Amino acid sequence: MSSGTRRDEATADLREAVAQLCAHFDNPYWREVDSKRAYPEDFVKALTDAGWLSILIPEEYGGGGLGLTEASVVLEEINFSGGNGAACHAQMYTMAALLRHGSDEQKHAYLPDIAAGTLRMQAFGITEPDAGSDTTRIRTFAARTDGGWVVNGQKIWTSRMQHSDLLLLLARTTPVDEVAKPVDGLSLFLVDLRKAGDAVTARPIETMINHETNEVFINDLFLPESALVGVQGNGLRQVFDGMNAERILLSAECIGDGRWFCDRASSYASTRSVFGRPIGANQGVQFPIARAYAAVTAASLVQRDAARRFDSGEPCGAEANMSKLLCSEASWQAADAAMDTFGGYAFATEYDVERKFRETRLYKNAPINNNLVLAFLGQHVLGMPKSY
Ligand SMILES: Cc1cc2nc3c(=O)[nH]c(=O)nc-3n(C[C@H](O)[C@H](O)[C@H](O)COP(=O)(O)OP(=O)(O)OC[C@H]3O[C@@H](n4cnc5c(N)ncnc54)[C@H](O)[C@@H]3O)c2cc1C
């Protein structure tokens, strides 16, 4: 039996176990937290207690010791159940940066508690209001001081910060006009928010989805030497490592959404009867769902390939980006087909279609817009001229 086949069998068991947990958090549960704009605390606790959120943490630190292939299954099943992994996915999104670049001291200090569920690493602060997609232009600055750093600056869209103990923060440590390349001079820090006090304040942003996200103001935040992750000045490259993981994992959430939309739409189309027959008998209703199903299935193959490459240490930048593009487009295609299939009822909250439609739209824009994914493919994979 090949190792690939064994891994498929293991993920089938995992899929079943996660699906069973998610069954306790049904669509009315997600509808209610959405309408209250509440954090799904019970769900995140259950997922943590079951060990699924620490699946990427090595066994020596108390985690599952598994890879992105398995973590993808967890997130896909959450979204396929009708839920939304965005409440807690960052612990997986950020893990690659910490595992690959964190010191042994940092790993011993944090990973066992994260694995045990007593510590949360659910927030990362990269985006800034004036820099947007051009991360090299961020202005948050960490200046050297005795025994560490003093950080000042502002972040935006820092999600889950009010439900996290740790924040992975990107800051400049050398001004952009003093470095050879704009990607140089940025550093990554692990901020213990429990010790930050008034130096870090968060102002919630109201959004079209239930997503705890914030404007963050940092004033004279002292960070000890031990907060630096990896090499000073190399932070953006370290973040790029994590970004491939993030793109692969969010692709899995898109696949879960896409499957949910196709399932819901096909069963509604088979039972809703108008003009004396099920609406799904009309090809104008049936074909968009079938086309979306094909798109979701094809995107899923690219996602799995990207995850496999990441897990085996192969280069996966092109695959992670293609996966992000294709999966976010496929889930959006499925969402749109479901909206058409449900007719007016698509707009009624009790069917959950409008909620999932809002939620899945995010993936085309964030954490990186698909335009920039296309620019990466065009410029770095196909070698065409640079636009920025
Ligand atoms: C709900 C939500 C949660 C988020 N959570 C986090 C988080 O936890 N941490 C974090 O750091 N960030 C987070 N983000 C921020 C997200 O990563 C950014 O919104 C994203 O990177 C885009 O930046 P921007 O919004 O400033 O868009 P801009 O950079 O202003 O871009 C606007 C538009 O212009 C296009 N564009 C810009 N330049 C080019 C170009 N050269 N070629 C073609 N098109 C271009 C973009 O693709 C986009 O369509 C979140 C965002 C949202 C909406």
C-alpha cells in the first residue's frame, strides 16, 4: 500500500471525526452567532478540546504532529457543515511561521500551552491602512532599546485579536529608504497581548460577515529580545513561508463552502416544485449547479496537490497561489448558483444561503486579493514584466 493511500484512509477517519463534532453545531447555531455578531466560543472550545486546532503542532509539544493535508480536512469539514472556520483558522495559518522560524525557547514557551488549549494564537497583524497590499510600505516601527524593542504604529483588519493571547506582528526594524530591497528590514514579533496593557488597543470594525476584526493602535509597546521570531530584517520572507500555508488552508475552507452550496442547491432544486415540476428539471437551474460542482472538484485537486507539496517540503508557491485563486472562484461560483436556485428564499436568513454567500465572498479579497495572486503567477511563474 502506498503512503499516499494510507494518508487518504487516515484523512477519511479524520473527516468523519470532525464531521461528528461539527454536527453538534448546526446551522441554527451559526445563524444565531452571525445575527448576534458573537464569537462562536463553544465551537472553538470543542474544536480545541478535541485537539483539531493543534493538529499542526509537533507531537513533542503535545500537538497532533500532522500536516496541511490533514489540517485542510478539518477546515473543509467545518465549512462544509455550514460553519465558518474563520473564527479560529489563524492558529493554523500562523503555525508555519512559528514552526519554521521560531526559536526552541519560543516553541517550548508557547506550543505546549497552545496545544493544551490554555493559550490562543489567533491573531496576526500585517496589514496597515496606508500600505494595503504593498506590505513593504508598512510603517509600524520597532526601534532598538535596552533589552529589546519599542514598537509604535497602527494596524488594520487584525482579526480575532480580542479572542487571542498572542499576536504575530510584522514591523519595520530598518526604514525602507535604508535597505537594499524593500522586502528587507522587516521583522516578525510574537506579542504576548496579556502583558501588553494599554500599549496595544483595538477598535472593532463592523463588517458584512461575523468576523471579529479590528483597527489596532500600538503606542510604545516594549517587547523583550525573546519576542523576535527568526532573523531580524527577514520577517517578510518568513511571513511568505506562512502565506503559502495560509493560501492552502483557506482554499480548503472554500472547498467546504463550495460543497455546502452544491449540496444545498441540488437538494432544493430537486424538491422545490414550480410549474408542476421540480425546478432542478430545468437545465437553466441544473447546469449552473453542475458547472459549479465541476469547478469545486477540480479546484479541490489543485488544493490537495499544493498541500501535499507543502507537507513534503517541495516548493509550492505557484500551487498555493493557483489553489487560492481557483478555490475562491469555485466557491463563489457555487454560492452564486445557490443564490439563483433558491430564488427569493436565498435572501431569507433561515436558509443560511445568504450567510454563507457573504462569508465565502471574503476569500476572493482576503487575506490577499486575487489580482495580486494573478500578478504573482504572471510575474514570478510565467516571467512576464512586473507591474509593481
Ligand atoms: C474580514 C477581513 C479580515 C482580515 N484579517 C486580516 C488579519 O487578520 N490580519 C491582517 O494583517 N490583514 C487582514 N485582512 C486584510 C487583508 O489582508 C487586506 O484587506 C488585503 O491584503 C488587501 O489590502 P487592502 O484592503 O488595503 O486593499 P488595497 O491594497 O487597497 O487594494 C484594493 C484593490 O486594488 C487592487 N490592487 C492593488 N494593487 C494592485 C496591483 N498592483 N495590481 C492589480 N490590482 C491591484 C487589489 O487587488 C484590490 O482589489 C483582513 C481583511 C478583511 C476584509
